[in-house]
Amino acid sequence: MLTNEKVEPLTKILFTKAHALCHDVNGITKSTTHLDVVLGFNTSDIIWYEPVSQKYARLNKNGIICPSAVSSIYWLRNSENLFIAAHMDGTLVVYDKEKEDAPFVPEEQAAAEDGHVKGKVDGEAHAVSLQIKKSVQSRNQKTNPVAVWKVGQQKINRMAFSPDGTHLAVVSEDGTLKIIDFTKERLVAVFRSYYGALTTVTWSPDGRYILTGGQDDLVSIWSFADGALVARCQGHTSWVTDVKFDPWRCDERDYRFGSVGEDGRLLLWDFSVGMLGRPKAVCTLRLSSRLLCKIPGSCWPTVHTGVIEAWPNAH
């Protein structure tokens, strides 16, 4: 309900020497009397803040664990204390808000035995690596960090957990989408954008599909089970900045998602499993405006894979 009454915020904090780049609220612990918030800063610092009681804690102070800025941060599924932060130097760090920080020294045993993992890039075998600098299975868990993984040399732009919390999708400035088995600390696969960096990633509510968007102005649909690209969707005229599925319009066969970009557009897309399963047949993609989606089957950017039909007034 709209009202002209001025609503005062619960609390307000002014950071004079740093600015927050990302934040997340713990969905497990939130209530009318309690709220756990973590914020990642350009200085590499992380703040845990509880606005009701005004309590807070500072983690990774002055970059004691990782000196790079924090680009993305999320609470772990079903955890009251653990959260993961993506740093701009390509490092993923798991922290515990209840633990003190200690200067981090990579564990030689973890790096030597489990550091380099072979994976696949676009379905082909390549020597990509997930360097485990500290495992979640480490016996040294008295202080932060809980775990440290090096997933690349370039900036991590966004990450997203699968609905069941077992896998983590990470997109980076180098244009890669990396799928990590979070529980087994194993790199499952690596895929690349058409060109340029990937800036955003999300999972379908059932965990079957992954969406990415980036500097190629495209929204790409990936099949998690098949480990393959199933469609590239063209409609934006500038970088795609965010993508999200509509959980109320997704079922076992039909899916709807939205995308926004630096072109100022909000686009809504529908796709069906049957359409994606026929890469060289006639395909219909129902969109919210005059858009185009190309299904891989022959070399991109040809459209010999099928007939594309746009629906201008999707609701």
C-alpha cells in the first residue's frame, strides 16, 4: 500500500573509508527480532552486522586472510555461521562469523595433493585447475579461514549455489563459467562465453539449468545434467547485468526467466524442455518482445539449426 508517510530505516551506517560492494542476509536465522547481515568491501574487509542489537564483527581485517576486494558474498545453505566470499583475485574463502581470524598460510599438503584438478572446457578435456589452499576437511579449524580455493587469476564477478547447496557456479572476468562440487571440493566443468567477461549467473529452481549473462550481450542457457550449452538468447544491446528465474512460472517442462542489462531493458523469456531437446528441429521460443534465441547445433552464429519464432506479446 502506498503512503505519503516517511518511513525511518531500522538503522543507518556511514562508511567513510570504504564502500560495500555486496551483501547477503541469512535466511535461516532471520526473524522479527534478529537479522544476520554480511557485507563485503572494496578494502577486502568483511563486516557481520546484526541491526536489531547493533552488534557487529570485522573479519579479514586489513586483508589478513585475503587482501583483495570482495565482489560477491553468500551465507551457506542451512548454516547459521558459515558464509563464502568471492575475492577479486580469483579466490573463494569460507568464513565462520564466530571465529577469530589468523594470518593465512596455504597448507602445503592440500596444495600438493588436491590442488590441481582436470576439468572440461566446453565439453573438451583441458588442464583447468581448482587450487585448494585449505580444505574444509583440514584439522586446523580453530580460526578463520575455514576453507580457501583459488579458482582463477582474474576477478570473480558473481557466484550462485544450486538449490540443494551441493554445487557452486562461478563466473569470472576471463569469460568462464566454472561448476564446483562444493561438498567434494572438486571442479566439475568449465564453459566459456561467446566473448568477453561473464557478469552474472543463476540456477533454475529445480537445479537443472544455469543462466549466465555478460559482455557478449547474450543470455546463455546451460544444462547442468548434460554439461552443455543448450541455447544463446539475443535481445539485449549492451552488457547483461543480471538474470533470474521466476519460480512461480517454472515447472518440469516450461521455464520463465528475466534479464536486465546496461541497455536499460528488462526482458522476459520462456523456454520449454522439448524445444531444447531438438537442436536441429523447428524450434519456437516465446519472448516478451522481438528477440532471437539461437540453438547450438551448427557453428554459431549461423541459424541453420531451426526456425525461430518470436511472440511480441508474451504474458
